[in-house]
Amino acid sequence: MDDQLKAGINWFKKKGWDPFAFQLETWKHFIDGNSGLLNAPTGSGKTYAIWIGYLLSNLNKKPKKGLKFLWVLPLRALSKDIQSAIHEAAYDFGFDWKIEIRTGDTSTKDRKRQKTSPPDCLITTPESLHLLLSQKNSTSYFKNLEALVVDEWHELLGSKRGVQVELALSSFKAFSKSKLKIWGISATIGNLPEAQKVLLGPNNSDGIFISAKLDKEIKIESILPDEVEKYPWAGHLGIKLIDKVLPIINENKTTLIFTNTRSQTEIWYQQLLNKDPNLAGAIAMHHGSLNNQIRTWVEEALHSGQIKVVVCTSSLDLGVDFRPVDTIIQVGGPKGVARFAQRAGRSGHRPGEISKIYFLPTHSLELIEGAALRSAIKQKDFEARIPIKMALDVLLQFMTTLAVSDGFDADKLFKQITEIYCYQDLSKKEWNWLLDFLKTGGKSLSAYDEYQKTTEENGLIKVTNRRIAMRHRLSIGTIVGDQVLNVKYVKGGHLGTIEEYFISKLKVGDTFWFSGKALEYVRLKDMTVQVKKSKRKTGLIPQWMGGRMPLSSQLSLHIKEKLEKIKNNQLDEIELSTIQPLINRQLELSVIPNKDELLIESVKSKEGFHIFIFPFEGRFIHEVMAGLIAYRISVSQPITFSIAMNDYGFELLTDEEFDFEEMLSLDLFSLNNIKEDIMLGINETEMAKRKFRDIASISGMIFKGFPGKNIKEKHIQASSSILYDVFTEYEPENLLLKQAHKEVVEQQLEEERLIESMRKINQQKIIYNKTLKPSPFAFPIMVDRLREKFSTESLEERVAKMQIQLEN
């Protein structure tokens, strides 16, 4: 082993580096044949810790032919970076290996070649991995696999894509002729031991955990407004600070500007170019809906230093190379500590370098988040990623994948599946239900041939129908969402994809901005949006569903601590002293709550009677809590509420004033019957129907169509709705129907966090203030409600009038 380690150390020295202790430790364990999880900060050399370990373990060995190593990534955008880094190292060590990429962007020609002549190392995504598993003779294809690494495991954990990885790993363990070395690479999260258990399996006690123990210094600086609005509203302040962003861009060679949504990315790109036309040719944007060629060009231009600034979403959160990025700007609250730290780590992306990140608030109150993020990162208070359990839709898809390939032995597969973390509680009764569902369509669908997918041949469960097999291969994956449409110029030229619901609102001749260009909508043909360039300077900005992220519980706690500091006049942080005018106005009209206090405000206006409640628990929790409180009030008296919310609180608006103090005496926040009351207070059935649509697509009940001939979203919705109603009436014990209700409670309603939030409220002192005017805390929630009624321009005018009225 000493000679092997020396070879690794010498390679590092030739590069002018010295290996860290965690890299040496990883190399030793890889040589010894161990599996494990590696935790290290961004830019510390995690890639070489794993890859050099694998190369060293192969020194003085006669390598096997065929696929030996798999590198699994959450984003295909990372694949070229990885390929470049590991190919160079393999060449230097004398390994003449083929290192190739297999993602959704890989050409049909290359896929066919890889199938007949597999490379030595394949860099791929969970979806492409399962597509390979669905090919005939997949057992033989993966039989010589020696090692597998799951990169950015924290990004996959807690999602159905992570479950896909768990299922694939279980097959590779079964296929492999030798003991498979499995390694995960993860940034810091709050539940690393659990992350390791999910990756390696709940019964694996031999897994190694390696922590880099390197403190990455992150320097956080908030971009401060010259004047703080006493009445803030979300999104308005950000663009106003553009004059403070341009000097930062000009002072640095390369800057990444992270936004939380694709719409924000389009807006910032357009506004920066309008403000400084000299950026033309030096600025680019990067988000998941852009054409792959555009994204690839941006990534390569970053490498070569051709461009000065990139406006992006989470599509550039991750990375392995040492890109020449000097600084990061985060637009708006990132809503999570780990996400902010990950983005900060994209600058100073070398061991020992300082990562610099600017925080740009989109409204005055968000400055508190800047101070809260600094404290949370200093204390390393990172969020946990909660692993998914019993995702039966993903399991059904996987079973079909194996049946389409070489078939599977039901008893052997059941044993294999129950050794996976996600399915360790799967019962034999549930397993038999799944087998029957694949074979007959279950109790409700057995009369329909299309749901009778599998047959048994020589003890193996197989799909023998070529049409079913083809449809399944086209449907592999767990990423679901609204129907996307291609955007192309009338005379060719693909720009990217856009969601159907946005295009459905456009009329022919309308102008919208996409990919940094003003485009005129010409027609919709064959699921393609045909456009031409427009000379208009104004137009709509596309919106993508699910753009708003909820505030994490970790960040929520730190925000409350900062509020308490403000209340105690401890203004020792620049962000807290800057928002003093807003705070003074809040204190004039109401109070600032301590951590052990819940602030409730009520106010009368021309609109009606407003109740504002401020738990500071994030918009998703507030949405459910608002429905719960509204329901409990309505039980005592007939009443109808309009509901609005943001990350700090929520509003209940009704036509007539009522005695809210009396309602408080009825214990509105009680934990008694809370689960039943939540279901009565929200439209759980409608939420479950939406969840079921996704489950139906993933499990294979609904086919979304062929490439270029997708089935319209409204037809998919109608089909899933019919299935939901049929199961509800005739087969309420259907496991997929039960899963839909379970996911609503656990994921969408975040039941555990909601109950914990209610438990905290029950221990807090309630402060109820009747205010003469809406307070600065209440104002942004009111504006969020108004967004539904006004266009952006008329909203600005309306808000400006409201601000003038309130400040007088």
C-alpha cells in the first residue's frame, strides 16, 4: 500500500499540490476495498480523493475489460468537468481508459456505441443509469463493475431521484462479480450519518465516514440600500440596487449572480444589459430551461474566461473544476443555509482560498436574512435532507425496468429490495400487491390490456410486449412537472423549453423575453412554440411553476434571534442597523417579538378586517397554518377568509370585523385533533389529486407521449383524475392512492415541521395588537395578495400609493 500511496503523493507534487489528510485517508480505504461517504467543503479536492483512490487500487493489476467504474451526478452540466478532471489523471497514471458521458444530451449514435462497446468509466445521471438497466443483457453489461461514486449525494438525498440511485445500487451489488466499492461525496448537511446509511443500506455497518475537517472561510457582505423603505415589498428593492451591482462586476474578472427562479434570471440579465450596454458579449445566463448548446457554451466560456458575468439559478450550484470565479452575488434570500454556503463555495474554488459572496436583498426586511445567514454558517447550522420512504411509484417503475430487460425472480428481488433504506419496511403483502398490479392492473384496471404489463416465463417476471417496453423506456425518470414546450425560431434554431401554462396565456403577436431575447409569439405547432425576434423593448417574463422555495427551519431560528437583538437594541451588525427606520416604524405601530413570543396584528381597511400572524416558519408552513386557523374560526361562526402568506407570516382577510380576542380564547393553536382539522381546513383532496398525477406518471399508469408528440397536460390531468376517482370509489386500499395522500401530508404539508411549529407556538406568549395602519411586517404580505389582481406595472403604482398613504 505504501508504494501505491507514494504514487498518489508524487502525482500531487507534480501538480504543485500536497494531499490533505482526508484525501490520503480516502485513498487508503479505497485500496483496502472499503465503501463510505466523504464529506468535504466545495473546492477542497473531493473528486481527486475518490478518483485517485480508484486509480491507485488498480496499479499493478490487469484491468478487466468493459465497464469498471460509474460516476453518478445529479446534473448533466457537471459531466464535462468531471470527465476532463479524471481523464487527465488516468492518463498521467498510465491507464489508457475510455472515459465517456451518458446523459439525456448524448447522441443516439454514441448511445448505441456505448451499448455494444462500453467504456471503462461512465459518467451519468440516475435517469440514464436506469435506462441502461432497461436494456437487454444489462446483467452482463454491469458484471465487471468494481466501483461507483455518487457525487453531490446531498442533492439527491430526500428526492425520488435519490431513491432511483438506491434501487440501481441494489442491482449492481447483485450483478457484480466482486465486492462493489460504493462511495458518496457530500457537502455538509445536518444528517450525514443518515445520509451514509441511505447510500450504503441500513444493514451496512462496515461503511467508512470521512470528514475533511477543513474550515472553508466564507466572507459574506450585504449590498445595502441608500434608503430603507419603511414599507417593504418582495422583489421591488432588488433591481433598485443594480447600480451597486455593476461596480462589483467591474472590479472582478468573473461574477456569478444567483437568483432563486428562472424568471428572476431572465429579468436580471435583461436589466443589467439595459443599464450597462457595454456588458453585451460579456454577460450570459444559465438555467435549466435553456437549450443545452447554450448552457454548454456558457460553461465553456466560464472556463476560458471569455465572459465576465453569468446570471444563473441552481443549475450552477454544483461544480468540480477550478473555474475562474472571483465572487458570487445572491439575489434575494436563498431560504436555506446549506444552499447559500454551496453557492458561496463556487468562488475561491481552490483549497485554502476565501469564498466571497454578496447578499442582495429584494426587500428591506430580507436584510435580516443576510445577518442570519452569517451566524448560521459560522455555527455550521445546516439543514438535514430527509430521505424518502416507501416510494412505491418509483419501485413499480424499477420493477418494470428489470422486467423489460432480462426479467426478475420475484422472491430474490423482494429480498434485494427490503435491504434498501427506502423499502426496509415493505411487507410481503404489499410486494404481492405490486406484482399483481404489474401483471393485471390490480382490482380496478384488470379489464384493460394496457395495464397488463408482465407475464411469467421460466420463473422470471418479464415484459414481452415490445410496445409496452418502448413506452416504458421513454418514460423512465422521476422528475415531473407541468408540460414543457420547445421554443424555436420559425426558421429553425432551438432556444430551450417553456411551460405550457405560460404559453396558454399568450395571444399571437404577444412579445415575451426568453434566453435574453425579445421574442414575438407566432404559433404553437406540434408542441413547439414558434417565435421570431421582436423589436419591442417590453414584454412578459416567463414564470415557471414551483419557483418559490420555503424558508428552512434553521434559517427561521436565526432570523428570530436577529429580531430579538434588534428589539434589545443590539445593532452591532450592519444589516440590523441599516433597517433601523423600518424597525422604528414597526415599533411605532406595533412591537417586535422575542423568540418566545408570537406576534398577531389586526387592522381595519377599505378591503375589510385583516389579521396578521407572524410565526416566521416559511411560506409552506404558513399556508397550511392559515387554512387550519381559518377553519377553526369558521367552526365557531360562519365566515369566509382570503388568505395570503410569505416566509414571515400570513394574513386572514374577511369582510366584517369580529372579536378575534374571543377566538384566541378558544385555543386556536391547540394540538388537539390537529391532523383532522388540517384536512378539513385545506383542500386535501385536490392536493392529493395533483400528487397522484405525478405518481401515476412515475409508476407507468399514464404515458406522456412520444418525443415531439407529447400528450397535452390537460389530457394527462384528466386521465389521472379519472383514475384517482375510480380508485377512491372502487379500490380505496390501492397503495398508489394511499401514497398520494401520504405524500401530501409528509411532503407538501410538512406535517412533522408544522406540528413542531404549533408546539412552539403553544409555549410562546401571544401578543395581540390592534394597529391603526398595517405595520411594516404586515405590508409585504398584503402586496403578495395584490399580485394576483394586478399586472407588474399597475401593482407598482398601487403599492406606491399605499406606501404614501401609510407613511403620512
